[in-house]
Amino acid sequence: MSDIHTADLLSGNTYGVLLMSGAAFCYGAGTHLTKKHLSGVSTLQISLFTLFAATIISFFAMQVLSPTPINKFMEAEIFLPLIGLGAFGSGLAYLLYYYLVKEGSPEFASLVTYIVPGSAIIWGAILLQEKIHLSMLIGLLIIFAGVYITQKKESSAGRNAAA
């Protein structure tokens, strides 16, 4: 899989941008729909179904886009990181996420997503022996700066409204 660079985006590679925008829209809509329609379903069931559906869809998409023999997934160097990332990365994150959606609000739960890039870097380094590059850390700082600025504006607006 090739890396997407700024030049790719500027040269008209909008396919990835559209997919990411669609994913962000679905993610935001999903939190509100979960809160509204799945309040009676357990957090474990919602998380399990979400990850199971994503696994099935991703598997078939992978087989269409980059066919891989099934027995390749049974090799320890592929299987163990998949289980590790699925259980520890996505599994625990979705349990926490849907718990926050049910007990709080969709807006509050979306704050969990700011943890995802950092945990992805850490788990990738631990389980997949990926190198941590300076660009990753800079991207993480940009994300945290955006969160800080957003929260600062919201708290300023709240103080101004209270005054």
C-alpha cells in the first residue's frame, strides 16, 4: 500500500479524501444513532458486532483489492499482531467508546478518538516493530494542538455565556 502525500492530494487524488470524509461522517452519525437506537443493548454486544462486521467487510474488501491466501493468516507473525491489535487496540477502544456514548453523550465519547493516533503508534511499534518517525510525532502534536484550541474556544464561549 502506498503512502498518500500532499502532492497526491494536490494532483487530483481525491478518492482517498472522499473515503476519509465519508468515514468521518459515518463515525459522527454512528455515535448519535447508537445513543438514540441502541441504548438498551449492552456495550459488549455493540462492540462485538461492530468489530465482527468490520472484520467481515474488511476481509472481503482485502480479497478483492489484494487477494491473499487464507493460510497466510495462520502464520504467527501475521496472526498474533492481528489478534493483538484487534483485541487490545480496537477491542478495548470500542468498549470504552460505546460505554462513553451510553453513559455520556456522543460528543463526549468522540473525545476518545483523540487517543487513537497515539495508541496506534504505540501498538504498531510494539506489535509490528514499526519505526516511529518524526512526521508521526509532528502529526500527533498537530492533533493535540487542535484539540487544545477547540477546547479553549469552547471553555471561553461557556464563560462568556455565563457572564
